[in-house]
Amino acid sequence: MPDSLPRHAQTVIIGGGSIGTNTAYHLAKLGHTDVVVLEQGQLTSGTTWHAAGLIVAGLLKSEAECTIYTHGRDLYANLEAETGMPTGFREVGYLQIATNEERVHEMRRVAPFMQRFGINCHEVSVREAQDLFPIGDFSNVVGAFYIPEDGRANPVDVTMSLAKGARTHGVRFFEGVRVTEITAQNGTATGVRTGDGQAISAENVVICGGMWSRQLGEAHGVNLPLQAAEHYYLITEAIPGLPRDLPVLEDPSTYTYYREEVGGMMLGLFEPGAASWKVDGIPDTWEFGEIDPDWDRVGPDLEKAYSRVPDTMNYGVKKLFCGPESFTPDLAPLVGPTPEMRNLWVACGMNSLGILNGAGTGMVLAHWMVDGLPPIDVTGINVNRFSKEFATPAFRRDRTPELLGKLFGQHFHNESPKTARNVKRSVLYDRLKEAGAFFSEGNGWEQPDWFAPTPDLARVESYSWYRQNWFNWHAEEHRAAREGVVLMDMTSMACFEVQGRDACAILSRLSCNEINGATGRVVYTAWVNERGGFEADLTVTRLGPERFMVIVGENSAGHTEMRMRRNIQPDEHVTITDVTAGRCQINVHGPKSRELLSRVSGADLSNEGFPFMTAREIDVGYAVVLAYRVTFIGELGWELHVPSTQAVQTYDLLMSAGVDLGVRNAGMQTLNSLRLEKAYRDFGIDVDNTDNPIEAGLGFAVKLDKPGGFIGRDALAEIKAQGVPKTRMLQFLLKDPEPLMHGNELIYMDNTQVGYIQVGGYGHTLGGAVGIGFAELDRPLTAEIVESGTWEIEIAGERFAATASLKPLYDPGMEKIRC
């Protein structure tokens, strides 16, 4: 233990690998220099030292991913000039190949999106690819994409260079110091205690402990679902004539990357069916350790990897390396303030991309800490997105083997994980399965995605970016919702009961809309941050003088709860209870929904007796349910919140009562297509913390003059005062009925690129693919410009004419909803 260990620092970072040093470096760059980094071994001794050091983009499908990647690539390319220490960065190029047309189509979809954010990903011919990587066998390759500016770096050199840059600004590093305790008082982190009992007090503590992070968090009640897995690469003996600046090659068909290594070839495996490592906990003393390779298990995967570079089999194996890398359930990092403890931050779970994404992640976290808000969309990486079930030993053991192959293999827009399923199931699951449901996963929930005519047909015959086998069945569900009546199991929606003397005060402070109304009133509202950026979009319903229900999508449950709890003032009395598991949500929607409900309920369901955006208890058969007259599909309908003990009976009653009405089940694909026709927004999918309600077209739900104001009120008032925004969210409908939109397709107006589609689906009522996205001009984007412009959407390199609209293309007057 060094004698110079300080008693206090503004920030203590636990972990001296790529993420810890990057976070320290970026904090220092922002002037936050009173930082101490504590490393239990030596810098880089966890997993950083054995990383491959690839600085390659892959296929990036969000603006945030592109920002994180490009920041790191640019930093590593220029860091040596700043610090005087080499990083080993070499711009050797990055080549991706495809062995089937689906993968080519995927790359053609994604490449223009990446180009929009400064990543020079472009298609090359198979012959050009072969010339770039002459040692490869490309006989079965049908397409290729290349990024000349990408390359590789030396992980140890990068980390040491970052550490020097941080030290230059005053950051202090201590090796051989193990943190055994995060000290806390009243739910707030106050510092750390080390293995020999020394303590450092701090305003901020940051867990950057790599694969040790989970167990450190667990010891303090902090949920960090990540698990180490065995990760392999093979290095051959030197190969005469192998170019030192050979591009990095990625091949999803063999689940392998290839690059030159000290004159030989490195074959890095991301095999399907990988092996979890040390599910019970990582040894504290594991520093520069290696795992004994399991030749028998990885032998078939190595054989497949060799098939791409068969000549390398003529040379010996210099090293088969196996070391641990940690992975998260959805292959995205864990970043941000922890919901369980104030002033405790985390950046871990890099999914074997710690060098590649370390700089960008460190930059994001540093700004988040210093500025109070993150500089990019963090909905996909926020540590608060997971519930505790994802960190159980059983879940980590079962999910992790799938993750390596999923990271490196071919991707499809609607493919769910295959392992660690059935974490959360509605009580209607068996009924829906018998009805032909095909289930996808959403935040651990089994959700009916679509329904087949019979249970034996409920399977995806072949995943595709084009129409799949279930497309026509989904179209029938869609039409039934528009013309008849459907039932949707939406139990996965998160429900929080907020009660107490100050329940109205806290919810008013969070909500842009006025929620202080009459009992039974349902209010749609956004929650925003101090910059006016979205933190949630949801409904708040007053159930009594001091009792409210907050309902939000399952993907936002953790963030919404954290947002509420973090905004309770010390003198306020509020209780927040997650009541999701105690009820089942059955949505009854469609023009015939009133007729169906009237057959099983004695309640007055007329427009006068039960107006739109109201809630009340009604009888449905033997059950008393809380019914909301709301919609997320643009039709007449009700959400029924049924006690779980009566949900199956209620579902059966509704189905039997609606036989002659043609009642049918509908899944999440239909929910998406219906809501996109109505241009309804969804936080975390098409709006995020970098967007605001004014530009997103939700200004109607922002009450700038409401008594007491709300968080972000001044920022939104300033945006509103600027007049018609230059950036606005529009709805788009392709005029050609054949192409499909899924998201990230580029938007053109008058032959100029102006934005991209956030999310897409197929509008079976409107007769073509439909999506919503932001368009940005250098002048106010007025209704006249929208109507007069020539709009096109680029899909896989081809442009298609589109109609753009500020108002919903389906039922803009909301006549069907209010009937």
C-alpha cells in the first residue's frame, strides 16, 4: 500500500484498465482533476492487457454508437502526439465480408447511416476485397464493405498513454490497492475503503472494475448484470510475406476476425455456444491470468475459422489464448449513475470492446458527471435499464454462451435471444401460446409478437430483412384492429402506484403536462431534463386525492422509477410501489370494442359516460377492473388492468363473448404498425434524452404556464420562443408498397439528406411502409416546406419516393378515438 494514498479526492475511480483510465483522462480534460484511480493489480492487468486492440466500426445502428466509436478512433489516432507515448495505432483498414444476400442487404442498409456520422463505410467488389486481403479464400463471398480509416492499436500502450495524459492534468494512480468497500451514508456514496483498512472520502465513486464490477456492486446492493466468458484467439507462427498492414477482416459466417500479429495471423473467435467463466465470482487475485484452453470444445470453431484462411494451416500454432471477457445480457455497456446509491457511477460491461469503445464511454461518463447530463442518447446503455433478475447466477450462466456469437454473427431486426427466456410471463402466457403466439423478449418479458393460425405454425421459418412467413398473419391482426376488435396482452407495461401527501407535488414537478386534475383523469405527459430533453413519456392518472398511477413501457421501467425517487425532496412524504406483477393488462381495441365490453360489463361505456382519457373501475364478469379509455393504436378502446387472480377468466370471457364479432389476438408487431400509422412516439425507441417535445411534435402536452412549472420548463420555453423549429419529427409513408422500413434509413428532401428514420413498420391500412424520423434544415421547417418538398427514403442504396407529414396520416382529426 503506497504511503501517499490520500484521505480525500473529489472522485475515486475503481479500476485501472481501459475504461478507468479513459474516464480519468476525460474527467481531467474537462477540468475535473482531483481524481484518484485505484487498481488492485497493475494498470491493464484485468482484461485490457490481452485485448486484440481492434479499432473497427462493425455495423453501427444508432447515432450514439457512432459517436462513441468515432470519438475513440480519432482520440487514439492523435493521442501519441499529445502525450509523447505510443499507442500502436495503425490505420490498416477494416474489411467486412458477406456470404449470403441477407448480410449484403443488411450492410447496404447500414452503410449510408454510418456515412452520415463520418464513418467511411462503403461497398467494394469481391475482387477488391480479395486484393485487400490476399491470404483469404473468398470463393463463397458475395459482398464486402471496407473502411480504410479503421485499424488497430496496442491496448497496453493506449492505456499507458491515457494514464500519462491524465497524470499531466493532476490525476493520481495507485496500483496494488484493492477496494473492499464503498462507504455510504443515507443512500449516498461517501468514499471507499481499501484492503488494509485505509479510507478515502469522495464526492463521487466510479466503478470501472471490468469483470469484477458485478460482485463489487452486488456487495453493496447495486445491480450490475454482467458475466465473464471464455474468449479465444489463435496466433500462428510467422507467415512469410504476410503484409504487416493487412486490413482487419471480419467474417460473420465463421464468427471470426482476422489480423496480422507479429508476422503471423491472429484468428479471434466469437463462437456460438461459448462458455461462461466463474459464474460464482471472479478471483480477486486474477490479474495477468490465462484460462486453460478447451481444445475439444473450440476445435470445430477453429476449423471453421481456418476455412477462411486455409493457407495458415501450413504453419504452426504459436499460441491458443483463452482469457475472460465480460458480457451483458443485451450486449450494451452499463454506464451512468446507479439507481441504488447516489453519487455512485459505473462504466463496465464492454462486451469485449473495451479498447474500441473505452474512449467514447469515458467521454460520455465524464460529461455526465461534470455537466449533470450525458452528451448523447444513453437510453440503450443506461445502467438502470435492467431489473435484478438479469444478474441471477442462473440467468448469467444460461444467457452468456449465446452472447459472443450474437455479437459477431449475422443480425436481423426482429430476432430475440434464444437463451434465458421465460424470465417474466403474463398469466395469459399459456392461453396465448395455445392461440398461436410467437413470443419475443422485451426487458425479460415474454411478449406475443404475432399469432399464427395454429400453434404448430408459430415459428420464424427464416429471419430476413424482407417479408417473413408471418407477414400476412400480422396484416390480418392489423386489419382486425382497424375494422373489428382485438385483444392485446400488454402486461409488460410497468405500473407504479405513487401515494402520499406530496405525490401530486413530485409528479407535477416532473411532468410537462398538468396532472393536478380531477380523480379519474388520464394525462399523457413527457418528463424532461434541465435541457428539455426527454426522460420519459408516459401517462399519469389520478386515482384519488393523494394517489396516482404512472404507466410506462417496459423498456423504461427502471429509469422511470429512478427518476421519481431521485426527485423526492427530503421533507416530502411519498411512497412509490411497483405494482406491475400484481395485475394483468388486457387491451381491448377496435371499432367494435365498446360492443364487446358492453356484453360483459354493466358499466356505462358510452362516450358521455366514459369519455376518452378517463379511468374508472368497472365490472367485467366476476372481476372488478381498473379500465382506462386510452389508445396507443389510434382506435376506440380500453386498457383493462385486471387482478392477476382473475386475468385468465376475464380473457376467456372476452374471447367467448366476441366470437361473432371476429375478436382475435394481436401482438407487438401489430401494435407497432398501428401506432406508426398514427405517428405515436415512444421514448427509448424514437425519442430519447437528446430530443425535446417541441421538435418531436408533442408541444400540445407541454403546459409552460402551469402553476409551479416543472423540471426543464425554462429550456422548453426558450425552444418554443424561437418559433418554428429547424428540426421536426415527421411521419413518412413510402409510395411504393413493396420496400420495408425498419429504422436508420436516410431521409432526403429535394435531393438533400436531412435526417434518418427512427423506427419503421408496415402500414397495412395506409398501404406501404411507414416510419417516423427527424428532419433537420438550415431554416424553419414549416408546414408549407413539408407539403411542397420532394421526399425520398434511402433503403439499401436505393431511394424511394415518400409522403411526409407533420400530422398523422391516419385519422388526423382523432375521430375514431373519440367516437
